[in-house]
Amino acid sequence: MNDDSSIVRLAAMLRAEAERLRPGDRLPSSRELMRLHGVSPVTVSRALARLAAEGRVVTRPGSGTYVAPAVTRSNGTADLSWQTVALGDRTVDDTAVSGLLTPPPDGVIPLTGGYLNPALRPSKALSAAAARALRRPDVWALPPLTGLPELRRWFAQEAGGDVTPSDALVLSGGQSALTHAFRTLAAPDTPILVETPTYPGALAAARAAGLRATAVPMDRDGVRPDLLAEAFAVTGARVFFCQPTLHNPTGATLTLERRRQVLAIARAAGAFVIEDDYARYFAAPPVPPPMISLDAHGTVVHVNSLTKVLSPSMRVAGVIARGPAARRLRATQVVESFFVARPLQETALEFVGSSAWPRHLAGLGAELAARRDALAAELTVRMPTAEIHLLPRGGLHLWVRLPSDRDEDTVVEAARRAGVLVSPGRIYYPAEPPGPRIRVTHVAALHLPELVEGVRRLATALDGA
């Protein structure tokens, strides 16, 4: 009999013995098993290892092998608790991001989320662009690893200044670009500076990369340069994440003077600025130029995405960077995901190069302004005890301070029961929030009457919370 069959036979006998005994009973020693069954030490060791892997026995070095405690399983469900030990204590919390991405139940009005509702998306024009793209030669061929040259040129032109197509890299959406930038520019277990409050997706991505987010306060004109300089000095951080145009959630836009101050402070600290320019196409003119266009020293890593302005499935973004940081971003992009699917890049290129692009932006700008004004008016009339932080020059959201005696979670839950969803303010802070806040979105509702009804339900929830 060969060794494998001996192991199988001995394991079967020990399995039967373990089933006969009670949990905690001791099995014969290895020496006894060798004598009783005439097998080698290796055969005994491997047979016991099989039973241990099955969860039937527990081996205690220096003591012996015992029948494992009984595990209660419902409907034959596998016991996966061992993975807790194998995975360790590093966790990825997607709660805040998932909540913003989950569609509302039927009958519930969404005053949360960050994407245009279907009525505001240029779906027909996108489909037409996709049809044209699929007729392009080599549409299913391998694209350049950094992105289609024409698309990189377009992103470079949008950034302005002396940015060239060689500075641009095409990635799969803004969230992917931020995650990629955090992992590339900062080492795990190091600090990163963020505006406070800030975009929850950025906080989640930074934490998943093992970074420690440190808050830098803002006012109505954006991040405060004096406190940014202090934060760099205290923490030694080498990365600052910001949304200088129509900041999420407050709606603040960093003035041109402050943009220059931020660049000077970051350069003095030897640090990068990750500029998330997600809302440029939602801003009413005049809009200060992107920070990347003011940067001559490779300080800024600029992110521009087509996802929010077109469709959730248009996962195409451009990242602008220079120097060793650009080379590292490109190298890690290849290692992690190779490239963005060529048909999607070709579709994006077709759309932004057509008359549908400026037409969409013009119509969207007018609709967003009407929705913002309607939302602000309804909040002012129906929720007089709440305070709108500021009325932004465009954008998708309003940041609202609740009365100090209200519990934020209670209000959000009461709103949900009343049939309306809003974003709790706490998810926008890297540490404890200064008080009860909510973010209210005007683009997720299908039309103005639904938006008005959503505010009515929210006001009822606030009064009863």
C-alpha cells in the first residue's frame, strides 16, 4: 500500500473515532497510532493535518490531539471565521461611498448622490457617439497604455497653461484616479492633508491606502492658507487633497489669489497638491483657472473626470502630472490595470469632439441654476431654523447647518422614514464634526416638483426629530 492510500485509510479511521468521542476528548498519541496501525510518523502527521483542516481535531503542541469543539452551522453554511485571522486588522470602509451610490427605493425622493439623474444625461448623444466610435478602425485593438493621443490632448487643453498631451494619463474615472494618486504619491502610514469637510470618497480611498487624513479648516472662500501652512509644518505631510472649484460639500470656490497661495505653501513644504477638478463643468462663469495651469514646478496632480457631467458609466478621467511623479503614476497604472478600455475612450473622444458637448453644457448649466435656486428657496421657506452655508455659483449640492439642538442621525433617519434621502454631514469629516450638518443634492430628483416635495418631506422630518 502506498503512502497516499495509508494516509487516506488512517484519516478515515481517525475521522470515525473523532465522531464517536466527545468534543475535548483526546485522541491516541502519534506514537500509539504508529504502533496500532503500523504506519510511519509522516503518515500520522499528514492524516492528522487533514482532520485539522476539516475542523474535526485541534492539535496542541506538547499536549496532544483533541476532538474539536462542535460548531453550529445553519443550513450547512461554511464556517469562514478563519479569514478574520488571515486578513489581519486592516479594513476598508465603503459605508459612506456605498450610501451615495445606492439607488433609492420606490417612492423615496433622493436629495443625495453625485450623478445626474437620467433626464439630465445626454443619453441619446452618448449612444450616437458610441455608435460612431464602434465604427472607428482598430476600436477593439490595444490602445496606447497612457491613453489615446487625441483624448490626452483634449484633457491637456482643458487643463490650460503650458500642459502638454505628454503630461496627461487616461484613467478609469475620477474615483480611480484619486485612489491611484493617493497610493502613488504617499507611503502607507503617513499623513495626508484634506479640506474639512471633504469628499467622503477621497477619505475612504486615503484610508484604504493606509494614509492618515488630517483636517485643514475652510471658510467661504475655500481652504485657509494660514492653517494649511501650519498643518504642513506640524504633520510633515507631503500631499494635500483639495477641490478648489465648487468644493464638495460646501460649494466654496477657491479664489485666484488663494490658489496661488496654496501652490506657494505646498512648494515650500515640498508637497504635492492633488487637485480634484470634478465640478469645473458645473460652474457658472467666470471660473478661476485650474491650479495645474498656474503651476510651473510639478506641484499639482490634476484630476478631471467626464463621469459626473455625462453618465455614471462614462468611467473616463484625465490625470495631469509632471516629472518623476508622472512616471510613477504611469508605471503603477500599467501594473495595476494596464489601460482603459479603448471603446470607452473612443466614445468619450467622439462626444467631446462633437457639437453635442457644448450643447449639453449650456443646457445643463441653465437647469442646474434653476434647480439650485429652487432648492435654496424651498429650504429657506420650509426650514427657517436651518442655515445654508453659501449659495454656490453652480454645482450639485447645498451644505446645510441644522439647529444645534438637533441630532444629525435622528434627522437623517426621520427623513428616510418620511420618504426622502439626504447625506449625513459626519461622513464628510476625517474626525469629529463641529455640529449637525446635512448635504442636500438637487440633481438626483427627476424634476422640480419632485425636488420641492423632497424638501417638504425633509422639513416635516426636521420638525418631528
